[in-house]
Amino acid sequence: MQDSLAAVKAIPDSTGFYIVINTFTDLAAANKSLKKLTSYGNKVILTTTDSVTFTVRMPFMLPLTDTLRVKDSLSKIFGARTFVQLP
């Protein structure tokens, strides 16, 4: 039992995560949002999984245990329904 507990404690909890601020189906709207958010000094990136959906998200290198706190804070700041996305 002690060996399995030691193995669990050895796993680092800092893989990082993204908070998705908004998704778009229009590239122009996504770029407009990206420009607006970066003008405030935020580190925000624009990604796409296909040619139709564009995602504006913010990267974090924090422990995964902080995802709920960060997500709730950004929801209040940006007034958007945010969600967590793992790399």
C-alpha cells in the first residue's frame, strides 16, 4: 500500500491547461476578439481544429487542481462561459 501511495505522490500536478474563452465559426470575428484581448495585455492564442471552428484560449502552466479557480475567475472577468481544455 505504501508503494502505491508513494507512486501517486511522485506524479507531478503541473501539466498545464488552457481556458477557452470563446469559439467562433467566422475567422474575422475570431481575429477581432484575439486583437481586442491581446490589446489588454492578455496572452491569448487562436487555434483551429478544422477550417470551421476557431478557438480563442489562454494558456496556463499551473497545477491541474487550479483549473476550477482560474476558470471561474476568467468567466467573471470576460463575462463569457469558459471551459477547460487539456493539451
